[in-house]
Amino acid sequence: MKAITEPIYQLPLPASYYQIAEPYLNKYFNIERRNINKQIFAAVAESSEQIPSEDFYNQDHLEFLIKHDLKIEFEVYNPQIISEWLKIYNITEKVEFNTTIIIATHFYIQITKAPSLEDNDLERVYMEDRDIYKHYVRPDMLQLYSFINDWKKTPTEAPITIICGNKKLQLDNKSNWIFTAINNHLEQYLRGIKNVDQAQLELEEKYSKKTGRKSNKFQNILINGIDKLFQDLTNNTEISNEQCRFVRDYLKYVDMPISEEEFDHEDDIKNIRSRIRYLRKLDYQANWIDENNLPYAFEYW
């Protein structure tokens, strides 16, 4: 069964709700106020004619909206589904929780429907180099990093055989100098990777040949943020069935199945619990924008 996520609706929320949710958005979803300035400015502009000019010009925009009990509009999918959640999961009164989820959804919609860097008017040489780095060099680097560092015990002074076409070369690799030299290069130019788990996760998110894998980056961000919200608001690290059911329903809402590209799969709860444990192990941090797609990330590989 496929989730229905269209069309997109405007959902107005009191500005004071955003103020309550702001620390959770910053900490668990890496969403800052500057990320929703457009919505704040729109709300201010809409009310500017009805509010005294001294208030309009002399206050912080958010404080202005809160002072005058004004609302900010956020983009969401079917708001009726959100209302049903509030009742089913008994979170109607948990303003910090439901507001954070709503604004995280808004930001996900905004960032996934926004033009990518490839639509920008960059120099052709940067576009070509970026594409080569993104599609060929970086995945090779990730695989090489994993190969070199995924040892139960680091090999030392082991001979290495290099095969290229019909040529073959064996090197002594005294003091493991070859792997050390390669690692030094990778650590300098393979941005954002600190361990094998992170390298494997990026390979799975961006370069797996399995259908639909590219949605995993945002799926991980949202699952991780929801998990941290649950931990904070319940003061409990247990991964409950209720939490997993909420994540399952949320993923259905944003059209990102967790199990075999379909919804309501019998393994959903098990797979969600497994994913949460994995993200906790990684100490996963939300990164909405792919910095490895920027010119400085590939300029001198």
C-alpha cells in the first residue's frame, strides 16, 4: 500500500509554538531559525499593515509574531493525518513534540523540492569535476577507506600485490607504509568520514544499486531525530513498540517505506528498531545538505 503524500498544505502554527520547539529542532534535527526565515518573514509581512510601525521595525521578527499572537505557515502533507496521530499517540498536549515533527516535515519538503546544486549556474569545469567526484571518485574513496580500515587487527609489513590489467606488482609494504599513505590522503580529502561505519552508511545511502536507497539519507535524519525526541521527552532510552509504530506511521506519511519498498510490511517494527540501534551506535548527526557536492570538497582530490 502506497502512502498518499500529495498535495502539500499550508498548516498555520502559533509563533510561540515554534519558540518552544526551536531547541529540539536545533539539537535533534539540525534545523536552525535561519532555515525557516522565509516563513517567519512571510508571516511578519502579512501582518505589517495591521500592526503599529514601531513594533514592526523595533523588534526581533519572532518576538514580533509572538507578541501579537500571530501564526507561521508551514508546508505539510495531509494535516488530517497529523491530527489523527495526536489522538492515537496521545501527544496532543505535547507541543514541543508535535511542533518539532511538523516543522521537520516542512523542512524535509522544502529541501527535497528545492533546486539542487546541479541546477546552479556554476563554471563548467566545476560542474564536470563535481560530477566526477560525486559519482566516481568519492564512492571509490569510501570503498578504499573501508577496505584499508576494516581489519580486526591492522596488518603490518604484509606484502601487497597490485594487479592492473595484465601487469602485476608485489611490494613489501614495510611498516604498512602504503596503507598509511593512502589513509593520510583519504583523511584529508574524504570529508565527513571518521570511521568505517560512517563510510559504509554513506555507501548504502547514496551509492547502493538497490532501488530507492537514495531516500535513506533523509529517512535516517528523520528516524534519528524522532528517536532523540522520544528519549528526551520520555526520559527513557528503551526503544518501545509505540515509538517504532510512530516511526512506521510517520515514514508512511512522508512516503519512505522502511521494509522492501512497501508499507505495512510484517518486518517494519523489527527493521525500525534495528535502524534506531544502528544510528545510536554511530552517534548519527543530521546533515541535510551534501557538503561533498560543493566545489571545495573535490577541488584537489
